[in-house]
Amino acid sequence: MKLRILTGLLAGAALLHQTGAQAGILPPPGDQALAHDLLSELISINTVHEQGTLRAAQALKARFLAAGFPESDLTLVVIPEHPNQGQLIVRLPSKSPKAKPVLWLGHLDVVEARPEDWTVPPFKLTERDGWWYGRGTQDMKADDVAVAISLIRLKREGFVPDRDLIAAFTSDEESGDANGVDWLLKNRRELVDAAFVINPDAGGGAFKQGVRQAYGIQTSEKVYVTFQAEVTNKGGHSSIPEPDNAIYRLAEGLGRLSRFHFPVETTPTTRGMFAVNATQETGQTAADMVAVSKLPTDLAAAERLSQTPRLASRLRTTCVATQISGGHAENALPQRARASIQCRMIPVDTEAQVKARLEEVLADPDIKLTVLVPSAPAPDSPTDPNLFKRFGQVVAASWPGIQIMPHMDLGASDSIFTRVNGIPSYGLSTIWTDAEDNRAHGRDERIRPERFYEGVEFSYRLMKALGTSGK
């Protein structure tokens, strides 16, 4: 579920096209053709929750069998309670089965796309004006293809890694109750147990006004929890209004919430992010980013940065009302009013702390606060110097001059399941996006072809580097 920081409209399309083409990292022509065909096939398979991911997993299995992978290295898993949700686990065996594997995660499901809302068919790869359109091009079937082509290429080259390389193509990351990663860890952990995880559904790089920015390696993500705020009373006839009105009381509490800001908190990940981001800014913004990258936190600098919502969200826990309902008839006083409040917590906060603070802010004992969706807190993954050195080498060889940095995602990904199960997880998206025009989950989702091919080559380089000891 990619959530990048995006504003405004795409500027300088020709410059972006030129910049991408100049990067010069491309897979061999045959792999480009195979990658295009596989992306087209996967986009054409509707994998929203109601349709499931089984057909996509079967299509991938057929591709791996055709590439020479034996049945023994391919495991198609169907969740018994959800027979249309399939996962494919692919293994490239190593010389040393004692060494713990590296696991790549890639979800096959996509969010809903209504044809009447799009200008092109959402479940068909459409090439138009230098773009490829289709649901899943950004999130995340193009990344799935990059991982699959990398494994196929390594197999064709006869590469035998120093530890097993595993890819898990899974279900229900976007919605539903059949999350493939969670299910596999609980029921078939032996298939996906690993020293660490690479998740191309997070982190990565973006262009800003035609220029590549730093490459973020996701080491943490905000933890979400959803509360319900509810007010009830006896109600009555609308012809005799009473001062104690459930809708009014709830609205007054939500108004107090709208004016509240949680205190500023930084982590090693966010401090590292701001330190690198400062090098790409100028003036007061750059100075303020430097200031919040250090301890103790400069609260005045944090307040100035917080005037930009995307930066405010990186500096504190946030809670926002997202749904509201109330009343039972247009001619009756409301007996009940409810609101959903979703919070995205800085990883050092806890559900209990946030609930207690919300109760203080709502400031009304008749507003009952309960947990609708509990949090699943997970620790930050360590910025292991040797591992990050290797990440940095692959990024630098692919895009000279680009810095890497730790990154905290504002949204959620499957890494939360692997982290909570004790497996360090790192988000390294293969495909660069545009800060001014990201359409993941939106209408007319699209990618640049040259960025896609770059991602295929980058994935191959990263996979080979992580499968080789001592480099």
C-alpha cells in the first residue's frame, strides 16, 4: 500500500522522460520484453479483494515453470477459508542451506477501480502519451514483475546464491481478512522464515520537478489504530428540541479534536530522514530540517515545518475523524451518534497512551471511546551498517550521486507483520515515482515505461548483491 508524499500536478513531462532515459540502467532486451508481457498479463487479472489473487498466483507459477524452476521450488498456497486467495512462494536454492534466506514480499491484490471513473480500462495495460496505465502499475504489480524477472534471470544465468532467495507473492494487503503474509507467518512460517525482508511496496525514490531526490529505505512505518467515539441518550420528538443532543455533543468533541496537535516526537529513522532531506532544501526549510534531525528537538523549527501537513505527519502522532453517523429518523431527536477516529502513531507511542489523550481532548465523559481496529505495533528495523552499505552500493551504482536514508512510511505495508514476528524488514521500491503525480489507489494509475525497466534492472542488481557474501 504505497503512500508517498505527493502534491499538485505533473510538471515538465518531457524533462522527466529525458531524465529517466539518461539513467542508463536497463535489463537486456529479452528481459524487457518478458517484463512487459508479464506486467500486461498481471494487470489484466482483476485482483481486488472480491476476485482474489489465486489466478494471478497461478499465472506467475506458469511463468516460473516455463523459466525452468522445478515444482519443488514453487509452492502455491491457498488459504482454506478463502479459496480464491492464493499465494505463490518461489525459492532460488543456495549453496549453503544453513544460511538464513532473504525474503522478498509482493502483494498481488489491488484496490477497487471502477471503469466509469477511468479514462482507460483499469484492468488492461494501456500505452498512451509515454505512460503505461492500469490498476496496479504503481501499487504494486510492476514491482512484483521486477522481482519475478530478477529471479528468472538469475536462474537462467545459473546463479547459485550463498543463501536462499525467496519471493512471496501474496494476497489481501490492501483490504479484506485474508492477509497472505500474516497467514503464512502463522501457519506456514517455514516457507517464509528469513534473516531479513525486502519489501518493494515501501521506501524508494521520487522525482521532484524533474530531479531525483534521495532514495528512502523504509525501516519503520506509522502504526494505525481506529477508535469509535459514541454518544447516546434518550432521544425524543423533533418538535421539542432538548439541550442534550447526541449529535451536538459528539460534534463539539470532534471540534476540540480538530484543534489538537499531539506533541512532537522524533525517532532515529525520522531524524535520519530530515538530515538527508535538508540537503535537498534551501533557506529556512533546510535549517529547520537540520534542527529537527538532532536531539533535543528544536520545537520552534518543528512548528514551522508542521505548517506543511506531510511534514507535520512525520513529526507527531495524528488522529482524524474519518466517518460519522447519527440519528434514526428525520423527525426524531438522535438517540445515538458515532464517529470513527483513525490515528497514525509514531512507533514510540502506544494505543493506551493515545486513547487516554483522546479522552482528555474530547473532554466529555458521555463520549464513549472504544477500539474498533486495534494497533499492531512493530519495532523499527535496525539500520545495520553492513546491510546499509550494500544497499548504498547498489543504489549508487544504479543512480550515481543519489543518497540513501532511513525512511518512515506514513501508511501501512505488510512489513508490519514480519517486523512484529522478529524479522527485520526494509522497504526498497524498485520504481521511481513523481512527487507531483502519484496515482496509486487513484484514477488512471500509471508509470513511465523507462522507470519500470530501470526498476527491473535495479531489482536484479539488488537481488544478486544480497545473494552474494562479502560484497
